[in-house]
Amino acid sequence: MTGAPAGLWTLAMRRLRADRVAMLSLAVVALFLAMLALSSMGLVAAGWEEEVGVTYAPPSFIGPDALTHEGAGVARTAPPPNPFDPLAGDIAAIIAAQGAAITAPPPARLPTLAFGADKWGHDVLLKTIKGGETSIVVGLAAALLAVALGTLFGAFSGYFGGVVDDLFNWFYSVFTSIPPILMILAVAAVLQHKGVATIVLILGLTGWTGPYRLIRAEYMKHKGREYVMAADAIGASHWRKMFSHIFPNISHVALVQLSILAVGFIKAEVILSFLGFGVPVGVVSWGSMLNEAQNELILGKWWQLTAAATAMALLVTAFSLLTDALRDALDPKLK
């Protein structure tokens, strides 16, 4: 007996599993998402704000004593006693105690700072992991908001047409006529309050135009097909036809747009932080790290820039390759 034919998602997973680059990219993205989850739960990089090294401690893989400071191990000796000074005995005791503390053996924990320390002595590697939590959350949340708005607007515009379509098209034309960076800065100036939620709103409210255009075209194409007419014949409401019948057949378009926008918004967060519209003081992200690194490069301290740029480049590259593979796997023309 012949089984049921494979559906779109089953065929897509088969194509993805056959693509080694896509599976490697998926593993890298999954690793970053796992680090995000562990960091948000406080299991990883919870102590990134602890001072574990001297200011601008260089990268080291051999376990140097990054906690000791210059002058450690040099004993201080008390000056000759002054018989006319009533406090001479107390001063000598204090100096002797300080000398004993300085010449004491170093702490047992000798950290290996793979990417060195920043100007506050924070471990740059842990800081990069914690910063990735903020940047990835901003990218995914803003992409989800933009795709949700674009899908909702595109569904109403493409399905109803007429005056509704003209209204949304006018709204779309206004947004696309303004350069994206100016639109982002305008929304940022209106919202003003700095915070992760504000950045998500800034990016989500300005990034819905791409998904809108594609979703609108798909709804215009699908609303006249037989399965939609059959749903109309049995009395299905407009809302049910839009989101219970048509949307499942075009959901792959929204999924691909979600992955594309997530990559773009992770990079956009860096731009906002560089321009001063990014995360507030006390919240670390890859953008704030790169903003700090521009001043450190003048002093020849390159490791914070390297850590943040490497992490962002690795995630963005893996996400982009996975998006391309996902787009090819979900393309119905390949069925």
C-alpha cells in the first residue's frame, strides 16, 4: 500500500539534511542559541562583571597571574624607629602588616584570559557571551515583530484589495521613501528612552516593509485558488480563510524573512550602539563592546574588538548560510 505523499516541510527537511553546509550552519546557530539560554539562566557568564584581571590584561592561554598587580612580591620595610614620635610603634606595625600582605602568596585561582580583560578588568570572553545574549535577543525579537506586522498588513492588503490595499500601499510608500537609517533615527528620537525593548521597537517598526511586500503578493496569488473558494463555499469567515487556510501555505515565506531580518537586526544593533541609541549603561552587547573598542585601538588594545567582531561574524555568517539553504529547501518550485 502506497503511503501518503510527503508534504512541503518533510521535503524541506530532507533537502536540509542533505546539505552539509546547512547542517554545519545549523549547528553553529544552535550553539549560539544554547549559550543564550544558559546565559539568561545565569549558568554561563553570570560573573562577567567581576574584576578578574588588571586593566587591559592581554590575552593569555597559559594561566598568568592576572590578579596580581605591579609591585607584588616586593616587601616594604619600616623606617628606623623615632624615639620622639609617639606614633612610631603604630606606624611600624601598619607597614609591617602591609608588607606581609603584599608578599603573601597569590590566590589559588590563576585565570586564563583567552581574550584578555577590558579597562575594568572584566573577562572579555565572558563579556562577549553576555553581550551575545543581548544582541541575539534584540535581533530575534525585532525580526519577530517586523515579520508579524508585515504578515498582518500584507494579509489584509493582499486579501481584501481595493481601498484597503491602497491604504496599506500608501503607508508602505511613505516608509520606503525615507532612507532606512534616517527612519531608524527618527523613531529612536521619538521613543528616546534607552533600553533593549526600545531597540526592538525601533527595528521592528521600521523593518516590516520587506515582509509586507512578499506576503501581500502571496495573498493576492492564493486568494483565488480552489481551496480558498472551497472554504468560502462552506461559509468560512475572512479571518479563517486568511490565517487558517492561506497562511499555512505561505508560512515558509515568513520563516525565511524572519531569518533574514534577524541577521540584519543583529548588525543594526551595532550601528545604533555606535551612534548612541543602543543599549543603556550597564547592559552589554556586541554593539557596546565595539563602541568601547574604538577607543581601545588607539592604545593598541585589540582583543575586545577581536572577540566581539569574531563572535558576530561567526553567527551572522552561519545564519546567512542557513537562511539561503532554508530558502532553497522551502522553494515549492523544487518539489
